[in-house]
Amino acid sequence: MAAGLCAVLASCSSGTTTPVDDVSETGAPASSSSSEATTPAAAPTPATERFSLVATGDVLLHESLWDQATKDARRTGSGSMDFGPMLAGVKPYVDAADVALCHLETPLAPEGGPYSAYPMFSGPPEIADGLAATGYDVCSTASNHTFDKGADGVDRTLDGLDEAGIEHAGSARTEKESRRITRLDVNGVSVAFLSYTYGFNGMDWPDGQTWRSNLISPERILRDATRARKQGADVVVAAMHWGTEYDQSPSSQQTSLAPELARSGKLDLIISHHAHVVEPVTRIGKTWVVYGLGNLIADHSTPGDPNAEGLLTRFTFERPAGARRFTVQQAEYVPLLMTKQPPYRVLDVRKALRTKKYGSTDRARLLEALRRTTSVVESLKGAKKGLTPAAIP
């Protein structure tokens, strides 16, 4: 599990986008005091429990991306494919988080292939090692592509994540596994991860096994969240695969169901995937809702610049001594861009602008991504509720 606390990182205090190249970290100044020898020692202050959670968008592998990973492996000498260089732009955030969540949207192929992309995905299993090396701890796996390769695809995917040391939620190899709540120990805090999808592209359940993956149902989600609490979870996170593809506004299902789930008091964070574009981030009651993280890595043939733009979110949870529940004390985001020309890379947009290392893109494209992402993310008044750009590492 990735180490380090978000609390030790400084964060930007404004959601503005200019001046881009002047974004810098700030730190709290150290303070010192003296006291007389006769002053009695102060009683120790009870510790506040704290952890940081990072979440990113869809991992959707197209042929150009596994070709790039093959070329990178020849350069790095790391196996037959190396996805590490492609993911290097998010590693400073992911690796520093106490727990990091990815979304593996598509099934994994057997080692050596055959591989396939849209419409029936089956990606190289080496991606699991790439995600683990980047610092991811757990992946959600319920999506409209979960059954692209049937029961064998589900089994291979979860076996591959297990071998890479990544936990998972959303699909299952056995009926018993389908009833398991995925919980991770994060700095001594029990964090549960749930994962659901709107559907499976019209495909039938493999062999009629309706337990193979989780469909969105408010009753099911709240029931699972209640079970997670009874099993000892201190924090419950729901990953939702929903929304309208390529639409940066939340769908009717999202806007009707997210408030119901958020106000239930049973979920501490709701994050979302599927649309392949960034959607707003806001707080409903005490629960933060990320309506859409866009893609982490993908190379769509569908026209449009927004589908190359993604989002990394970071939430710092705290529970003061004596308090019953954890709450989010800091909500942050990082605009990302997947380059559309080789070498394919995920760029931290603001860091690329600051360092002037644009890869195979250019400054104008990065500025466009920054402006659009900031506008969309903050469109539901998230900034007024405490959402800020994360500090650039």
C-alpha cells in the first residue's frame, strides 16, 4: 500500500487557471516556543485519525497503447510490455496516497494474447503490473465491458489483479466471492470499496450466473454499505459506472440517484466512470460526489478533444479523537491529458505547463484542457464547498 499522508502536502487555495506557470507549493512555517522549567507538561492531545485517497478514471486499452507499452519495454528492459512510462505522470500523486483506486474497465486477455479493443475488449495482462508499480491498491471492475470475454475474462482479470497485489471490487469468480465486501486497512482505518455498473451492453450473464458482477440498484448499494459497516468499515466508497458517454453533464440517473445515495448517511464518497469525459465534482450533504473522472488511459477513435482529458481526485479523510465518523477535510483535483500522438503519455496538465515538458502535445492544447476541465469540474459549485486544485508535486 502506498505510504504518505496528503496532510503533509500543501494545496492551492484557488480554482483559477492563471498564472499557470507560477503555481507553487506552500508550507506552514515552523513555530517554536519556550517555557519555564516550572511549567507543567501539557497533557498529550488525542491523535486525529487521517488518511488520503486518490481515484482516477477509466483504464481502457486500445491497440496503440499496448503497442506503446511494447516499445517502452524494449527501452526499459521491463518484460514484454511496460505501462509504467505511460502512467508516470500520475505516479507522484498515486504513490504518495495512503490508498489509491483505479477503474479497470475491460477484461484481461491470456498472457501473449490475443488482444482486442472496441467493441469487445481484451487487454494485455501486463497492465495490472503497471498499475501496481504506479502505486494503485484497489481497482473497481464493474462496467459495461465486464462480460466482453465471458466468465473466463472475469476470472482472468481478477486473477491478474491478485497476482499484481491489487485488491478489487465489482465482479467475482465464485458466488461466495460475490458476497465479499472488499475492505482495506489504511493507516489502521477500515475502508470498504463497492463497485456497480448500469449494464453490460445487452450481454447475458455468463452461464446464467447473475452474481458475476454488480448492477446499480439503490437498495443493493445501501444494503451493501450497511453490511460493510457491520463488518467494521469506518469509511465506505462507492464506484459507479454510469452516465452518458462523451457528455460532460451528469445524466438523469446520476442526478436522481446520487443525491439519494449521498444523503443516506451510508456512503462517505461516490466516484464515477464510463462517460470518458470529465464531469462535475460537488458535495451533497456531507458526501462528495465525483460525477465523472474521464479516462486515465485510452485512445478513442471517436472525435472530440474532451475524451482525451481526465481527472485525478484526492480526498483527505479525518476523524478527530472521540468523533464517530470520518469526514472529508480536503477535496482536491488534478487535470490530466492523454496525449494523442506517440509516445502516448498521461500528463499532469499544470505540471507540464510549469515545466514546459509537453511531450507529443503543445502548450495551447494543455491550456485548452486546463480551462475546460476546471470549468466543468467546478460547474456545480464544488469550489465554494471546498474543492481546490491539488498542489503540484
